Amino acid sequence: PFEMALPSFIDHLKILEGCGLVRSQKTGRVRTYELAPEPLKLAESWLAEQRTLWERRLDQFDAYVMTLKEQET
């Protein structure tokens, strides 16, 4: 179902686990992976701040452009 070989896929999961982005648990011969949401919350918070900042900037730019258009007429 994936476009990469299983060993490559597992290597990627090991890297993500090493970064703390996923956790794994081994039961017998089966290893189960799950996302670790805690590290992603920091990124989510930063992205929300950036979104707010850029929305404000774009709103100000839009207001400026509208002012220029009104001055042309």
C-alpha cells in the first residue's frame, strides 16, 4: 500500500521516534507506532502565532491598497 520498501519505511519511523514525534511499543513480533502529540503542540502554537501575525499584516495591506484605489478615482 506504500510507495516505498518496508525497510525504508521502518527507517523513517525510527528517525521520527528518535526525534520524539512518534512512540512505539513492541508486543511479541508486532511493533505498533503512534504519534506523540506533545512535541507537535509547540509547532502548532508557533504556527498559530504566525497565522495571526500574517493575517493582521495582510489586512493592513488590503486596507492600504483599497485606500490607493479610492485616491485614484
